[in-house]
Amino acid sequence: MDADERKVQDPVCDMMVDPGQLAVTHLGMHFAFCSEQCRQRFLSNPNLYIGSVAHKVPKQQGREVLKRRRLKLSEPLPGGWVVH
């Protein structure tokens, strides 16, 4: 079995990661994460990512959820860029 076959999917961002990477066990299920941010998002509301008996998450319903990202720059962009 090569390294790619041993990878598991991060439930938050869908990246493939090593099974031991930032691992968590929730309700007897094993989850691994690409970053501490994904791990914390999962831990704050696991049912948002894995669903519950009565409610499926959007991925399980065939829908895609787009997330808005906000960046805080430590210094202005070069060339006078304006971000709206």
C-alpha cells in the first residue's frame, strides 16, 4: 500500500491527509485534518461537517457550500491596488 492509499479526507476542506495528522475521534469515528484551523472548525460544530441522524450536511445532499474568506493584510498591496 503506497502513501496515497493510506490518506484520509479532511471533513472540513476535503484535502487528503495522513490519518494521524491532527487526529480526532468523534462518536467513535476517526477524523484527521490538514491544519489546526480545520480541526478547530470541526470541533466547534462537528454536525455541520458530518451531519446527524436526522439532518444531512449539504455535501451529502449533493450541494456545494461556498465559503467567503476575509484576509487581513499586514501591509498595503503593491501598485496601489484597491480591494472592495
